[in-house]
Amino acid sequence: MEGGPEAMQIPPWFQSAIQQRLDAVMAQIERQPDLRKLRAEEHEAFDAMFPGVDKTRLPGFMEWEDKHLFRRASENERLYMQGVRDGVQLVIALLNDS
């Protein structure tokens, strides 16, 4: 739906509101026990790959991992925002047909 002549520009204030909501939801998600457990398991798996190695001595790997995770988070955020745009356009189209 994005890019065509009927594509609607989402106002910056709305994008900001969505970003604030996304940040608030992410903070709630990070506190959920099941995800805390998954993070602990992830750290244990990392420690198993590099037993006894000081993580600060792996700067190249850590830098790659940070960039990889940031890219994935950026992709997910863009997917979310596109879903919001598509949803808004669908609601507008449905309201205009009424």
C-alpha cells in the first residue's frame, strides 16, 4: 500500500505516539518472566560457546552481534510501522466506503 498515489502520509505526531507506545510495550515485554528465562538461556548458551573467556576480550564478535541485533530490531520496527500504516489506510478506506 505504500508508495502509490493513494498512500497516506502518517503525521509525525502520530509516528511519535506509536514510537512511544512501542517503547512502553517493549519495556513491559522485557519484564515478562518467560522472556527473562529466554535471555538467561541465551547468556548460558553464549557462555557455553566461550567457556572461561572474558566477553570483553571478544570485541569483534560483540560488535558484530550488536550490529546484527540492531539490524534485526530495525527491521522489526519497520515491519511494525508498515503494519500500522496499512491498518490506518484500511480503516480510512472502510470509513470512506460507509
